[in-house]
Amino acid sequence: MDTDGLQVHTARMTENQNTSNNSSDDDRRERVEKKVATRNNAFLDFVQEADPDVLDQFMPTDPVRRTERKIGRNEPCPCGSGKKYKKCCG
């Protein structure tokens, strides 16, 4: 086999390996995602059967809102030390 033929043959083999690796990676990823989804659903079903109110604790709630004004970094520290907030408690 001449060098041109060898290069073509090597290029074709590399191309075939790349396409088979990509498809096997995609297949593996799909299988893992399916398995994870199945396990998550099974776990949620188990918890729901054990105590229906448990899942309510983990449901998203309204965002926490700050009641006081935010302390600026260069303002005096509220602890009363006389230092800037950034040098004391911040």
C-alpha cells in the first residue's frame, strides 16, 4: 500500500471510530438520564406515600425580603465600634 492509500485508510478508520464513540456516548448519556429520572420519581413516590406533607416543606416559597435597610460598606458599623462596616463586621 502506498503512503497516500495508507493516509486515506487511517483517515477512514479514525472517522469511523469518532462516529461510533459519539453515538455510544449519546446512548450512554440517554441511559443514565433515564435511570436518574426513574430513581428520582421512585424516591418521590416513596416519600409521598410515607408522609404526604413532607414534600410541602421542600416546595419553593416566596423570596426572602430584607426588612431593614442594607448597610453600606463605608458606613459606621452598627455594632458601635466606630469602625467602618467593611473593616469590622462586614
